[in-house]
Amino acid sequence: MARRRTLNPEDRRHVRRSLAARDGARCFYCQRPFPDIDTATLDHYVPYSLWRTWRQRNLVLACGPCNTAKADTLPWLVALLILRNVRQHALWRNACAATN
């Protein structure tokens, strides 16, 4: 099955409404409320270039300016969590190697 590169307008509308119910009808980044949920953009929290999915767990509602400003960048919080997990895995691997 080929990966979807985008959502059709009906699916996009459904996802916007689901995200508004989950997170509130406001921009995830600046917290400004949307006057109309249909003006919200869908943003991949972890950039689509790094995690090619349209699953809602990686989508947030964003206003146009915030979505443009974030662009294809990875939020610092996510980057720090990844680095922490990589470091913990390396420590665990080294500890296992030392016991063998």
C-alpha cells in the first residue's frame, strides 16, 4: 500500500475537528483561538520529512504564521527526548556488555 502524501478535503476537515476536540480550537504554538476551525492548518509536530505519517498523534492545529515559522523543523522538546533515549540506550548497552 502506497503512503498517503496528503489528505483529501473531507478527511482534512474531519481531522481538524478531531484535533480541536482533543486539544482545543486554538493554535498549538501561540494558543490563539481560531475564529473558524476551517481556517486552522494541520501541522506535523515531528516533520513529515522525518516521520511520514498522517496519524493524529503527530498532528496539531496551527495558525498559518506559526505553521510557516515552524516549517520543517523538529521541536526542541522532541529532539531532547530523542537524545535522552539514545543516551539511555547506550548506557544500557554498555552495562550489558560489561556483564558479559
